[in-house]
Amino acid sequence: MKSSKMLFRSLMIAGMAAAMVGMTSCDSKKHKNIDDDDDEPRREQKSDDLEFESFSYHVIMEGNDSIEGYKGSQYQDCRGEGVLPKSLGNDNVRQLRDSLMAIIDVRYVGDGEVEPIATAEFRPTDLSPADTEACNTSYGSISASLVNPRLVVFNCYGSVYYCGAAHGSYGESVVNYDIENGKILSLYDVVKPAMKAKLRALINESVKRNDMQSYVNPDIDIAATFRITNDGLEFIYQPYEVAPYAVGMVKVLVYEYELAEAGMLTQRGEYIFNGEAGQRAN
């Protein structure tokens, strides 16, 4: 039987890998388009240059093993849906798109079509989902929760149930994409690294303020997953990370004004949140 924490590890590892791929590749191409000559300057990108395309898939995957007493245990009903970046002005967004798809284990076929990637456990088939009983299930989605002239925030969600398990497993990864600089933002692109201890304190103040301490472990650390919102930074803790499975994902919001008043935002962070009202910096 597969571990119920496998998806959690997969999402976290894939999310961090996607961020590193995005930051490395985009930093190296920061002042030019991917297909441009080296001496041609990069045109500043804007949110109205960003185009999306939708996708959906529903595939039966087949494994090598089956579990006695569980009908369809050799099959996995694999489905998903969402949106992907299609273009960003003259920039090639293939690397961003591929990074997002890697998080939910799918690959781009073309024209809004994606398909699940074969794994050691399961491989795609041509079987009809309507006519095939599958004991295992999986679901993946990519959505955009925030789009403004400076930023687009992608949310990557995945869930899986393995036949015979007590319950399923699920998790969420976030890609905060700086449109103008063409890079995936790390937390310390937004918050000053020297303010790590203060940020942790603000997270725990938010836990207490929202009466979450009855089910969240006290004195929690900074989550690996964070989402930029209109209100501030939302830190996402996966199931089991700081609370029992029954609680689900724990989301803790630290308001932008709290970060600003404490002088914790970088110049880029101020600009990401406030636009021209903040200080513009690369």
C-alpha cells in the first residue's frame, strides 16, 4: 500500500523544484526573451500581455499490482482541470508553464491539452473512465487567485486516494510569479531575510488572534508554502504539518500593513503590494 503522505512529499518537492527552475532559468534570461539574441533588451511585461488557456483531462491509469478483495485496485481514475499561462507578450512562458504542470505531474500535449505523466506506480491507458471501475483516484488543478499589473499567483492543488487506505491525501503548492521581472518570487524577495524571526512572531500572533491555538501546534515555524494576496502573505501548512489530519490545511494570514509597519518588506515587496505607491525596484 502506498504511503498516505506520498502526495504531500510530492507536492512540496515539486513545488520547490519548480521555484528553483523558474528562478534559475528566469534570472539567467532576465534581460532578454528566451529566443532573442543576447544583445536585445527585454521588453517590460504587463498583466494585459498575459494570456491563459484552460485544460481538463480524465484518464484511467493502470498499475502493476492489485489488492485482493478490492475491485479495480489495479486502476487509478486520474482527472484534473485548470488554467495555464499561454503567452506573456513576446516572452516564451514555456518554462513557467512546465514548472506548474510538474507540480501536478502532467505534461503539455498542445493547444490546451495535457496528459498525466507515467510513474513507477501507474501508466496511462486508453480505457474509458465511464466503463472502468478504479479503486484508486487522483485529482489535480491549477488556478490563478490573483492577477494584477505586477503579479500572477498560481495555486496548484492535488489529491490522491490509494485503494485500501484509511483516507486520502492532499496538498497545495503556490507559484507567485513576478510578471515584470519574469521570475518566480521567493519569500525573501518580498520580506527582508534579516526579519525572519519577526515574521515568525507575526505568524504566531495571527494564530492566537484567530483562536487557532486549540488545534495548531504552538510556536509554529514559517511555512514553506506562501501565497501573496491583496491583504498580505498567507502561509499554508499542509495536512499533518502543524495540526491533525482532521483539521486539514492550515492557512495563516499576516497582513501587509503589519509587514510594512515593522519595516519588513523589501523594495520589491513594497512595489508588489502597492504598485507605484511603493518603491519600484528590481
